[in-house]
Amino acid sequence: MKILFIHQNFPGQFPHLAPALAARGHEVLALTDEKNQRASPVRTLRYKAPDPVKTDSPLGRSYSEHAERGLLAARGARALRDRHDFHPDVIIGHPGWGETLFLREIWPKARLLVYAELMYRTRGHDVGFDAEIAPDRDETRIMTVARSAHLIQALVQADAAIAPTRYQADSFPPGLREKITVIHDGIDTEAVAPDPGAALTLPDGRVLRAGDEVLSFVSRSLEPYRGFHVFMRALPEVLKARPGAQVVIVGAEGTSYGAKPRDAGSWKEKMLAELGGRLDLGRVHFLGRLPYADYLSLIRVARVHCYLTYLFVLSWSLTEALSAGAYVVGSDTEPVRELITDGVNGRLVPFFDVAALSGALVRGLAGDPQADAIRAAARATITADYDLRRHSLPRQIAWVESLGAMR
């Protein structure tokens, strides 16, 4: 088959699927934003990056931005069709930025498959979840409805969709949910495995090793969506109870999902101001974003790994931490409960309960008698159901090839 991937940040969610399909003899191309600098595992072409959309309507801005990108992606697709006579049997794309919106008009006979990451909802998800950060207002819900337009359009147009977790698939309404198959992106469990010899060197030269009393927290950005504010509020009691503990925090100071604080330049700045002198900053290490190898060293070294999240997309960092045999203290929220059962392969605490979180972290750092069993069960969870080569990738390939054959 001829298969086209489209993603503004390719390979995005498809770093394994695209080359695997090419290795099976399919002709695989990718179409991406001209500004994307990520290395590609397959031949890649680029479309013109969109200019910022100018509109006075906050309701229409989101759709206008996504439609503009969709238009430019469609023009790139048209060039593939008209100049290079490329006619894909299957198109696989992420609809989150609008790139798949108009591809039906370029290749009406192609099978259109999309990655269903999450459907925005006005109730029961992130909107209204954290009243301290974003109070639940009519205007917020109205904006959420407006932001959903391009996602609904993309799913309506698609022949089928794939979602990494049941929680994310179930965020879509029933009529669209029927199109979605749940297959996780997959974890390379051979590469992401426990390592008793792991070590991480901090910027000050201190070396942390597996078995040391280390607490880790990882997020793309340090923001409330991933519970950064709750984690920070738990630290004073943790540091007080465990005077030998070292805390390592990974993540950028910007935001990936939510808004910046109104009264500070970043959530890190805001939380440090709030906590004042209650933190021993000689034992709290902010490392920003780490190279992947160093990040893996951290989750292998940590005696306890903390993962918190709103009702939202599940982070790869949780599945990788479990694969590395981490002792995870997580938020008792639906996305996390899909992978972790409290007391079996991790510990769960209510998202907003700072005292419960600090208590669970202290217990883990002090040496939970069940820690070895929990770590083993954490890794078994991933190797049993989320392994890239034994489970996820074969299922993804079969999904694409069976739908492509229906053309």
C-alpha cells in the first residue's frame, strides 16, 4: 500500500509505526510542518507553516487557526498528488492541529485514519476540575465547546481512529467512540527497564545512585495539569520527615496545557514564592528538560516517583516509570487508575489531598515493606499489556493493514 502520515511534529505518536510499515514493504511518506526539525524515520515532505491567525473573536480563533493549518496541509497534499502523482491508499494523521480537515477533498478514495488523543468536554474532565486554578464558569465551558469543533469534524470524516487508553477513547461521544480502537503507543520494555547500576549526576556534581533516597517528579512543563502545585505543597513535610532525601524535578517553566499564573512569571516562581522559607532548596533540584538518557537514569535511580494529573491525557512518563520498575505514588484520577491499582503496582492518593500525598511519599522514601512487590508488579503491568514489540506495534500494524485492505 501507499501510506501517508501527516503530523505537524512528525514522527509525533508514530516513531515506531511509520518505519515498521515501511519495513513490511509499504511505500510510506510523511508530510509535516516546514519548521519541524525532528529526525524522521521515513521520507518526509513539508508544507508551509501557517502565519498567526488574526481575529477578534475568541470563539472562532481556535477553529480559524486549525482550519488555516488544514488548508496549508491540503495544499501540500495537492502538490504530492499533482506534481508527484502520489495517491495514498491510507492516510494516518493527528487531527489535533487541523491537518486532516480537508484531505478528503484531495484524495476522496483514501482511507482516513486518525489518532484520537482526547475530546474536550465541558464537564467531567479538566474543565472545572481544579477550581483554585480555573473556576468553573459558563464562559469557560462555551470556549471548550468552540475548541472541540475541529476534533468533531475530523472524527466524523475519518474511517477509523486509534486511542492509546480507554479513558482517552471514552472521552469521545458514543457516535464517534464506535470508530475508535484502543491500542497504546507502546513502551520499549527492553530499553526502559530497571537498572540497579543507574546513576545521575546533578549540576552541582553530586551523583545520585539507585538505592539513594531520591524523590522524582517529571512533567513536560511544571504546571497544575500535572499536579505541580500539589506536589510542591507536599514537599515541606516530606523534607522535614526525611532529612536525607533529595528531590529531583524535571520540566520546563512554561505551560503545555493550562494558562500561566496571573501573579507570577511561571508556576515554579509562584510556588516558590508561596512556600517561602519552608523548602530546603539545597535538596530540591530543578533540572529543566533532560536528555532522554538522563531522564531514564532519574526514574531508575528514584526510590519514589510521583505522578499526578488532572482528568486528561495520560503521560508517557507514567508508563515509562512503571516499565522501569519505579515505585509510583500517583493521583487517584481515572487516567491513572487505568494502569495503577492502589497497593498492587503503585500507591494512589486523592489529587488535592496534600497531607495524603506527603504521607505516601514519606512512606515510600522511608522504605515501604511492599516496595519490591509493587515495583515488580509495576513492570509486569507494562510488559504484559503495553510492550511495544510484543503487543502495541503488531496490533497497530494489523489495524492499519486491515483497514487499508478494505479500500
